[in-house]
Amino acid sequence: MSTMNRRTLLGSAAFAPFAWAQDRPAPLTIEKVEFLRLEGQRIAEAGVNRQHQVNPLHVYDALRPKEYRDGTLTTASAKVTALYLRITTGEGIEGLYGPIDKEAAIVVEGQLAPFLRGKDALAVEALWDQMHRLNRHSRSSHFMMAISAVDCALWDLRGRYYKAPVYRLLGGPTRAAATVYGSTLGFSVEPDRIFERARILTKQGFRHQKWFLAYGPGDGLSGLEKNVNLVRTLREAVGPDVDLMFDAFMGWDLNYATMWAKRVEPFAPRWIEEAFHPDKLESFAALRRATSVPVATGEHFYGRWEVQRFLRNEAITVVQADPEWCGGVSELVKIATLCSSFDAQLIPHGHSVHAAMHVSASQSPMTCPLNEFLILKMQSYYHFEKHAPIPVNGQIALSDRPGFGIEIDSTKATRMDVVKLLA
């Protein structure tokens, strides 16, 4: 082929990708990985909404709390603090995410930040893989939480760079708003209180409600009866058209969970959540075989591999991976694909809202129908943000703001500093 023919061919439309590759923007180089510490004041409630939930330590008599009773509501000014991760490129593009748990922030500052500086901020997938390979303990716990924080901040940066919300970068919205379920952690489980509050939540538009079980094997058969009566009372309060879910926070064993499930089947719970520690895969599988109540877990999954093991063993039908803990947006998207292939649902745990909501909104409603909204926690969790996600009639409208749409309201902060956590 002649030189002229080669030049003509290279300039043709068929070889447009070569021209695109030459004209595409240069990488965005990460320059700063830092934490903002915000301090302020808020009006806090006291005397009520401090109901404990059953937890693994409650099998010990000395560590099991007394039966809870709501007191009298009082209010007072309380200090509120938060850490936000900010990643900035040499070109001045920022990514922001938070609040971040301090134990994860320490790992980001001490181990991930030095590695990230100088890297391409838009290479989100490559950076996730490299961070995961960086440390022998990266597969779980605080190291995976640190990877999650970085990944979410990088997705926010990508959204700000492309001037698009994260859910659009993930393929576009599958709905106009995220439907949330009201998560009642802290609400009293006294029968008269739950009856009243469940009805109030229903009137507020929470057609899906999760309640937290307060008793476990250490409380004997009387505690089991109270857990069954909780389900009965709630169903009487809200009628047949409201979903009711229940959380046991790793506080039960298989025999106890099976007895409870058999007793409450007539009241059609949508799921029983985290009845056992996530290491006990066989107990989840046995419970699923023993009852018609759907079995859920996953807030303590640290990546797609744990999800796959549970789904392959037919141990659960509802996966509750949390993007703040399981690996961020990048990993939650992969988990959604796994769930879809096993015909399971991904309903992310609601430690936070931003990342979970954007991922869910980009997936099929069959796979991701709901998000968790911790009613009491969210009263102050986003205290410093201008656009805190707040449900109206059980739904949070999707925003068109770039990234996650996080914007700090400096008027609510009495102090805002870039901090060194390991100094």
C-alpha cells in the first residue's frame, strides 16, 4: 500500500477512534487527599428513642441491658462533628464524600493517600483494583472501609468533572425518585409505643418499615414471646399493605431464629435480617430452608466474593451490602450484577444514603427496589450539608447536581479545618 493510500485510510471515518485517542483530555492527577473536620451545634433530643437492639454480647447476663422504657422528651444543644474526605487534582477538580468513620479515615490518611497522589483520578476501576492489592488485609474491615471512602470520593470527582450526577455516569436513572424504607433503630418496642409510631410512619408515607428486635436467647422464652408479639402488634397497627422487616443484628442462633420465624410466618414479614454473624453461612442457609420468611444479610459483607458465596449456597434472597463498607460505588455495582444473575434483591444497608441511592437508582427496580433510611440517625447525620437527602412520602427525589450533590453549608459550622488524623 502506498504512503498516500495509508494516509487517506488513516484519515477516514473508519479510523475516527485514533483521532479521538489523540484528542482526549489528559489524565487528572491526584494532588491532595485530605480530611475536613466540621464542628457545630444542633438541638438534640434526650429521654426517648434510646431503645437497645439485641446484639451478640447479650448472651452474657452481665452485659445484657435491662428492659428499656421511653422516658420524657427533653431537648438541649449538643455538639456535632463530621469528617469529609476531599480529593483534589492538580487541575483543581475536587471530589467530596462523607461523613467518614474515623477508623476508616485513619487508614486513608496513613496508607492510601500516599499511594494515590500522582495517580489519574478518572481511572476509578484501576485505582480500586490497585488499592485492593496494596495490603494483605485489604479484603475486609477498616481497610475495605477506607477503599470505600476513596472510591465514593472519586466517583463524586468524576461526576463534577463530567458535570453529571453519579447515577447518570452509571447508566442513567431507572426511576425519578428512590423509594426508602423507614428504619426505626432507637424507637421503643413497648407495645403501646410501637403501635402508635408505626401508624404515624405509615401516614408519613413509609409503606416499608424495619423494626429492631430487642431480645435474644439470653432472655429465654419470655423474650421470644416479646419478639413475636412485636410482629403481631405491628401488623395490627399498619394492616396488610405495609411491608414489615425485622433486624436481629447477629444476636440469635439457628434454633432461636427458626422458632421465631415459624411463629411469625402468618404476619408475612418481608425479611429477617442478620440473625447470625456473617461467618455462619450454614445457619443462614438452614434458616432459609426452614421458613417462608425471606432471609437477608450483608451489611458486613466486604466485597463481591462474600456475596457470591452466600448466593451460590442459597443462603439468602436479600443482599444488604453497604457502599460505605463493601468497597464503594464501584463494588456495589458489581454486587448488583451478581444479585441480578441469582434473581436476588440488593437493598443496600443505610449507614449513609448518597452512594447507595445513586447505585440503586441506576439499576433495575427488580434488583434494587428500596433503600434504607435510618430515621433518627438522619436527623443529624448530614447536619453540615445544604442538600441533605430527606424523604417525602417515602421517596427521595433524584437530583441533577454533579457527583453526589454534596455541598457544605458553612453557616452551620462553627469550625471547619483540614486535619491530620495521625499527627
